[in-house]
Amino acid sequence: MLCCTAKVWNLDATAEAYNALKNPILYAMLFIMLLRCDLKKIIRLGPKMLIGFFSATLSIGLGFVVAFAVMKGLIGSDAWQSLGALCGSWMGGGGNMLAIQAALDVPENAMGYALVMDSICATLYVMFLLWAINFSEKFNKWTKADTKLIDSVGKALEAEAAANTKPLLWQNIMILVGSGLIVSAVSQKLGELINGYLSFFDKATWTVLVVTVLGLVFALTPFGKLKGTEEVSNVMLYTVIALIASRADLSAMGNAPAWLLTGLIILVIHVVIMILLSKLLKIDIFTAAVASLANIGGTATAPVLAGAYSSALVPVGIIMALLGYVIGTGGGLVVAHLMSLIA
């Protein structure tokens, strides 16, 4: 973004290269990320953890709709598209944001404010949760939560992860990159084909849905056990985010304070609802906080927060964050549609 603002490259001259690179890498990244999402493991988290996760998801979605209704006069009535993409990130991860951007055809320059809002607000929120986790005993006593199930699941998952001692080989990297690009190409063709018969979703949305289904199916096979899915998908994620940022000119961002205020409104609504639900449903602070950060921060930060509570629960944080990748794209698209109705 800084290089783009400094006019290091010409936007018109690089547009063709950008268009040729972004979507193939994006869809390959989504597929490889989803290989780490084993639905059988997610079910083992128990109903309370899943309730906590989906409570966080729904409260985030509500926060986006309310914040947009309050702030649309300052951030613009067309901001629902950028906020919808960001909502996908805050329900899942960066991959979901990129998928929704592609599905809604949000221009790169319109994503600039959303990226700034994401980085600043999410960073402050991580700091807040790391501070709040220190009050776990008081919070759990106030909500009358039972943590025995969480502790047992965390220990079982940690033992399973320790058993996978296979090294990361260059062959794994080549297989993952190759298969990801094959799935990307096939999904784009299928998305175009399905769109010809079922036009209520556009081509990009159908492509994302095909990639998601293939990723979840292959995650249940030995293919999902390949070492290197996290490393390869993260490299692709950073590449796509850098590509998007390369089209965002910061010199045009004079309205950043209004967007940051919008982000803070969303987080306040989310936190208040989560505290009330924790008291009502007797949810412990680990479940509430990690469920929240699994949505907003994803796989990069949820395990860190889980480890701050107990090192045995780091795998739980990872699995909860991976669940966000499954629902983030669909959830963000729903919230985007709701915001469009009040634009």
C-alpha cells in the first residue's frame, strides 16, 4: 500500500498481471486452508464450544449491521460491500475476506479503509483479550461455568497433534501447490458452468462454493493429513493480500477515523453480547474469548490466546479458528446482503 501510494508502479500497466495472478492463487489458497479443517474433530469440541463460536459469529454479524446503520452517513452508503468483505474476515479469516471481495466484485481501492480498519481494530482487540484472560477465575465463577470438558478435549487434541511427527518435505509443498492450482482452475470452470444454469449466484460465488466443498471433502481423506498445508496456504494468503494492497492508494484515505470508529462500535456490540450470553449459558472465559478471536483473528491469533489460558488448549484454538473458514464466506455474504437492504 505504501509503494502504491508512492507511485512505485503504474496501476494501469500492472492491471493485467494483477488480474492473471489474484484469483487463481486465491482459490488455491482457500482449498489448501480447508484441508486442515476436519469436521469430525470440530464435532468433538462439544455443544457448548460450538454454541460459543456461533454466538460470536452472530454477534459480529449483528455488530456490522448496526454499525453500518449508524455510520453510513459518514463512511458512505456503498461501504456495505467493503464491510461485507471485512465481515467475512472477522467471522473467519483473510481468505474469507478475499473470497467475498471476489464474489461481490469489490474494487481494490474500496478495500483500503477495510484493511486499515481490520489491522488496527483487530490488533487492539487481541491486546484486550490477552489482558482479559487474566481474570479467568473471576469470570468463570461469575458465570458458574464448568471447564472439565474443555480441559479433557484440549489434552486429547494435544496428544493427537504430538503423534504427527512427519517432516515437511519439498514433495509435500509441490503436491499442495499443484493440487491447489488444479482445484482453482477446475472450480473456476465449474463456477462458470453452474452460473449458466443457476444464475441466482454469480460465477465467483459458485467458484468459492465449489472450492469450499472440495476442500472439506478432501480434508476427510489422507490428503488432508499432508504436512505443509499451513505453510503453503499462509504464503498464498500473504501474496494475495499484498496483491490487493498493491492497488490501494493511501493518499485517498481521508476518512479513516470514521471507519475506525465503525470498527470499535462493532467490537463493543460483540463484547457486550458475548458477556451477556456467557452469563446466560454459563460459558467460561476460554470458550467465549477464543471463540471471539477465532472469528476475528483466525488461525494467526486464536491459538496464541488459547495458549495464554493453557498450553494444552492451543489445538482447540486452532480448530475453532478453522471452523471460521468454513462459515466465514457464507456468513459474510449474508451480512453484506442485510447491509445492502439499509444502504
